[in-house]
Amino acid sequence: MKPALQVMKFGGTSVGDAACIARAAQIIAEAARAGKCVAVVSAMSGVTNRLIEAAKTAQSGNAQAALAILDELAAKHASTLETVVKNTADRARVSEKMKLVFAEGRRFCEGTALLRELSPRTLDTISSLGERLSAPLVAAAVEERGLPGESVESSELIVTDDFHGGADPLMNETRVKSQARIFPLLEKGIVPVVTGFIGSTLDGELTTLGRGGSDYSATILGAALDAAEVIIWTDVDGVLTADPRLINEARTIPSISYREAAELAFFGAKVLHPKTLKPVVEAAIPVWIRNSFAPEKRGTKITPGGGSSTGVKALTAIRDVTLISLGGPGIVGLPDVVGRTFSTIAEVRANVLMISQSSSQNDICFSVSSADAERSIEALRKEFAQDLKHEKVEHINVDPNIAIVAVVGENMRGTPGVAGRTFQAMGRENVNIIAIAQGSSESNISFVIEESAVKRALLAAHREFGLHLPTNGN
Ligand code: ASP
Ligand code: MG
């Protein structure tokens, strides 16, 4: 029988310094001894940000400052290499490879500074240097543990569209290329260590999958290689019932469904890149979130069904949001108000997080990220200028001091009483509800409250649904 394949991804903090890389290599080596394993790695933490800064600095014309950033990163990687890799031949080889990557980075920064122009294509090339440096480091660290490792650039594996800075995979092409490159390595007992974040177009142009995209790389490869499971190693114990900075009795959720995880990813529990689960849905490949700093812990398993727990699984809160409401008795019966409101918002590319409208039609209210608020309001005032003048629309109000709380759980569907219990708990704690929305999928009840009440609201709901109580692995 073919041993099951695991694809495991290590995020930036999990390869953040020499000690972290050693821990990651240990986890990879153990998995590779027990079965087959493909590792996918992010850049060392902070590196991608610095590279983007270098690219932007070059764009402003300051080549020297951009190159200084690259020098600083070169020193950081060189010293990490020294600590991680003792074998002198391996060390020399990785060092040579790093020099080539930095030389390429220098050329692109110099070119950018000369032209004072930074195309999305060039930004992809510069911002992805970090993964091309961390993968050889981790591969060498695996070798230090007595297993053959080989770093592989994912531009050889993942074929994408040409949307630079946020590309999506072409799965059929990716499948063919990945299997052709990776399976022979696995057959020979070599552990492939793949750069996360990176792909390339059909024409061979390098692309990136968007910030935090290494999670996505891992599930794309998991699907392309028919993996038995994908493990996302990170710096938290898994998906939690609530933000532990606010709720100290928050617990790790043992099992959660794709849909619940996606709702939580969207609503700001930033454990996963929002597109992460897309590639694995069809093949129903389980995805684990585990802590590389505490590998003895089980973590959270994400599956299609998400275990058998009843009702509410987790709570999230988004705080940097603004509530916009538009209305007045005059809008009753103005049939195009809703349409005009949202096409105006779409024109300024603001992301609408939640919408609610009373059936009396006196008022439409919705929330957007605070970063999008100003341009949304300006656009609305312009669009409705005439209506405001003639008092058809009486107000466009803005409230930045709000937060959205979401109660998430797939099995809430058809479980009566969840909404009732939620709002009763809020009432008990004197939390004033400003607006409510429940999608018809019923896996999420969202409501708007004053920002100052967030902690109280979360704690009340957390207790109400017993999320602080130990579950036994559902
Ligand atoms: N290094 C990339 C970033 O920081 C990709 C990743 O870490 O997932 O966005
Ligand atoms: Mg990351």
C-alpha cells in the first residue's frame, strides 16, 4: 500500500529564526520517516514586509536604501544558516543559492529605482524572494537530521492566472506539473521543501497568491498531489472558540467544518488565508491547524462535516468597522434606493460586511471596514445629493464606534433557539443591539453593537453556549 501523503505548511513564525527552523525540520523529519511528506514554507517572519518596503523604496528612486534593506536581510539569512546547518558542504551550497537569489533581488531593485516604476509583476518577483531563501534553509535543516531534502520553487509546480499579487491556480495544469516534479522525489525518499506563496503563469511569469498565501499554496498542492491531509503549522493551538486576548477561557476547537472555518476566516479570526479551503473541498481532504511550538497538542481538524457538535462552535468580533445608515420616512417606496446605495459602494470598491434593512424600509444600514468608510460616505452623499436636498433621503449617518460580533456554527441550521439565546444573553448583560443579520445559510448570526461592549458581549455568548467547557474531541 502506498503510504499516505501529508502536505505540511510552516508559516513565517514557525520558521522565524534558527530555533524555529530546527523545530520545523524535526517535525518534517518525523513525518517523512513515518510516511510521505511534502513541506511548504513561508518566508521567515517579517521578511516579506521588508522586501515590499525595499521594492517601494526603490520605486521612490532611492536605490541605495532599497539595497540596504536587502543587505540587512542577507545578513539575517546568513547568520540563521550558520546556526541551522553544521555540515560545511551543505552550508556552502545553500549560501551560494542565497547569493543568487539576492543578486536577482538587487537587479530588480536597481531596475525599479532607475525607472521609478514598480509593476505588479516586479513587485511579485521582489516580494517572493523570502520563500526562495527559507525553502533551501529548511531543506538543509531536514538534511541535518539525516534525511535527504530538496528545495523546490513552486513556480515549477503551481500554474496560475496572471493576476499578479493575488493569483489563482489553474488546477489541471498544476496537477500535471506538481505530480511530474514531486512524485519522483518522494519515490526516491527525498523530502521536497516547497516555497509557499509563489506560482507562475502558463508563460512562465512568476506570480504570487496574495499576502498570507502560503496556506493556499499548501492546499493547492494537497489537492494536486492527492494528499491524505494538509497540516498548517502555525503559532497558535488551532482555531479557538473566541479571541483569547479578550476571552481567557477560550478553548481550542477539536473539529470544525470547512464552512465554519471559512466563516471564521472571513470574520477576522486570522488563522487561515480566506481562500485556503477552496482547493480541498472537492476531494474532501482534511486540513489541520497545529502549533509548531507545541506539537504535542492535537490542534483543530477541519473536515467537510466538522464533527458532530451541536449548535454554536465559535464567536468572532470585527472591530475596525463603521456602520453607515441611510434613510428617513421619505425613502419608503423609493424603489431604487437599495440598488443605488450598493452600486455606489461597489464603485468605490468598499467591502460590505453586513447589511440589514427593516421591512418598513425606513432605513438601510450596512457596515464596511473603517478604512473604506470615508470614501463610501463621500460617494453616497454625491449619489444622493438631489434626494437629500429634496428630503427624500433624510439622513446618511455614520457610526465608527461599533463592532460586529458573529456567532458561528454549521449545525445552528435548524437548531431553534440559538438566536433567542444569543440575544437574551446580550440583554442580560445590557448589551445594546444596533442591527442584526442572519444569512439564510444559518451558519452565522451577526450583530452590531457598540465597540465598548465587545468583551462583555463575547463573554456572555461564550458562557451561554458553554464554549468554555471541555469537549471530548467531537
Ligand atoms: N510570506 C508571504 C506573506 O508574508 C506569504 C505567507 O507568509 O503566507 O504574505
Ligand atoms: Mg504568514
